[in-house]
Amino acid sequence: VTVWLVGAGPGDPGLITAKGLELVRACEALVYDVLVAPELVAEAPEDALLIPREKLKQTEIDALLVELGSRGLDVVRLKGGDPFVFGRGGEEAHALAEAGVPFEVVPGVSALSAVPASAGIPVTHRGVSAQVTLVSGHSASGEALDYEHLARTPGTLVVFMGLSHLPEIVAGLVAAGQDAETPAAVVSNGTRPDGQSVTGTLGEIATLVDGLISPALLVVGDVVGVAAELATVAADAQALLA
Ligand SMILES: C[S@@+](CC[C@H](N)C(=O)[O-])C[C@H]1O[C@@H](n2cnc3c(N)ncnc32)[C@H](O)[C@@H]1O
């Protein structure tokens, strides 16, 4: 293998996999995303070629990986979360496969479950939600989300890249019949020290996010209420133990 598509995890540098970290520590070239923790970039060997993805278009990244891989270098392409969850890892894999450059995917901890968990929200919970739908709130082609379908889908809805379109997403879901009282949360910078979250109803959530910054995830569904329950149970247990 010459090119490794490695998931860096959702933000906390401790959430990269052991295999991913080992590869970063041994690589000759590291091509990394802006969302990747700087502590992980610092793990690359001193003489490794360090290339931030910033400002490069996806097609340029694809070509760069093919170029570095064709030179036979040990290349790590370090991507936020999991490379194959809204990470365009599939496109990079495709470009490498087409060019005959050997590659392997090293999965990462996706924001999908790790970010809600950092705010105490389990994306599935027995008796509450047995289904998770993940969507991108910012589609490259500008297509609108299928609100009619989403509003009718039971379980938990997780919206990636939705912060800047929040009012429009909420309005779309409610207009399509989703109950405006459905619990909702926005978690910003989850798993990082500066992480923040707000919870409320779907109807009001867009009014509560002032000051929250990207990256952020929207979670809609009754699992959001489980976080408060867990906090109450934990507080009661602490009080009993005190
Ligand atoms: C391009 S997608 C990459 C997702 C990534 N491949 C994964 O598996 O987590 C970037 C989006 O993921 C979400 N995200 C990633 N890291 C996050 C974090 N630490 N806190 C909140 N949302 C995060 C945000 O919605 C952000 O806009």
C-alpha cells in the first residue's frame, strides 16, 4: 500500500485509531484536512512532507494523491472523522484505483455518533430510536433535502454541515409535517475542549444557535431528551453517594 486514507476522528486527537496513529508516525507525506487536530499533524516524522488541504480543490487533491502515491511514497491522507462518511474519501479512492495506485482505507470515529455523544446524546436508544438517518445540509450540487421523506422517517435525524442553513432546514421539516416540538440539539466542536451544545425543540432550535460555530451537527429526535435524563440520573446517583 502506498496511500492510506485515514480517519482522524471528530476532533479530540485521542480519538484517532491506533492503526491510524501508527501510520501518521511512519509516513513520508501527510496530506491533511483543516478539521484535523494539529496534535495529530505534529505526530508526523520531522522530515515528512506536510501538505494542508486548504485551498486545494477536490480534483487537485485527487491528482496530488495519485502523484505522491505514484512516486512510491508512504502517503497518509488524514481526513476528519471517517473518510467514507461525508468525507469525499470515495472520490479519492476512485482516483487512486483508476490510476492503479494501491491504497487502503483506515476508518475513523465519525462525528455521526461521537459528536452527539459528547453532548450526552446516544444516536440510538432502546425504546426511543432504532434508526438513524444522516444527511448533508449543504449539498455540493445545491439540491434541496427531501423533506417529505425525512419528516416521515422515524428515529434520529443527524444533519452534517447544516449550521448555515439551519432556518431553512427547520422550516423544510416542519412544513413537511415534522412536529415542531420534536427535541433537537446543535453540537458545535464536539469532542474538543471548546465544544458547545444547545438543545430545544425543532421549532426553536435555529433561534438558539447564536455564537455557535462550525463544525456543527444538528440532531433531531427523542434521543436528544435522553441526554437530560442521563444527567438527572447521574446527579441523583451523586447525591445518594455524597
Ligand atoms: C465534510 S463533513 C466530514 C465528516 C467526517 N468525515 C466524519 O465522519 O465525521 C464535516 C461536517 O461534519 C460535522 N462535524 C465534524 N466534526 C465535528 C465536530 N467536532 N463537531 C461538530 N460537528 C462536526 C459538521 O457537520 C461538519 O460540517
